[in-house]
Amino acid sequence: MPLLLKNPQALKEFVGRDIGVTDWFRLTQERIEQFAHATEDRQWIHLDRARASQESPYGRTIAHGFLTLSLIAHFVHEVMRIEGGLRLAVNYGLNRVRFPAAVPAESRIRARVGLLACKETTDSLEAIYSVAVEMEGTEKPGCVAEWIVRYYL
């Protein structure tokens, strides 16, 4: 069950705190192939199962780092929703992104989401989220990022 906030300003009470952890999400080979097609990133380590099983240090295909990163919007929406008081929300960018560990195909991943900061502007509230994409059975995350969202009031 996501955290339901009345409006963007309600985010302020969560600065410096965890917001939540998502359910597990399977990152399938099919999704990896769809991402490769959409982005034209067809490197063998993502698509060629036979070669990856023989030559890759991971023993199988892995997800694109940018695929893992692109799922953070979905994950944040899963843990938190703003019910009203805004016209639109816009992905404003990223402050920091790292890929500490490869995410093998068919892994189950989830995100741990926190709120680092909130800043009001004349027509928006800017939120900076910390997001760590964890993999089941491993300690190192597949992706850690600071994601900036602008909520236009």
C-alpha cells in the first residue's frame, strides 16, 4: 500500500526519512530485449544468452544499467502517491547515479526510497529522492541514484 499524501507540500515532513520499500519486481529477459530494441543498445552481454553463459563474468545476460535506472519512476510511484494539489510532476534530472552491481536477467529487484530534500520555488516544489535498487539475495545494489522531481502546483 503506497503512502498517500494530500498534496506535494506534505512531502516536507518526510525529508531525511525513508518513504518505503517496493514489492519485488522480476526483471525479465524479455524486458531487457525490449529495452535493447527501444534504445538501440544491443550489446551481446544483454541479449546473447549462449555467449553470456560462456564469456560473461556473470554467467548469464544482464540488464542495461539505464534500464534499471529507468524503473525508479515506477518504484517511487509504487511507494508514494500525491492525491491532489498539483498540475503535473516532471522528471527534472539526477544528481548522482551509480551501478555498483550488475543485475542479471530474471533477477528480482526492489527499491528502497527516501527523501533527501524539498525546496519550494514560485510555482513548484522540488523533491530529491534517494533510490537504491536492491537485488534479492545480494548485498550490493544494482543502482543507487538521487532523483529530482518537480511538482508543479
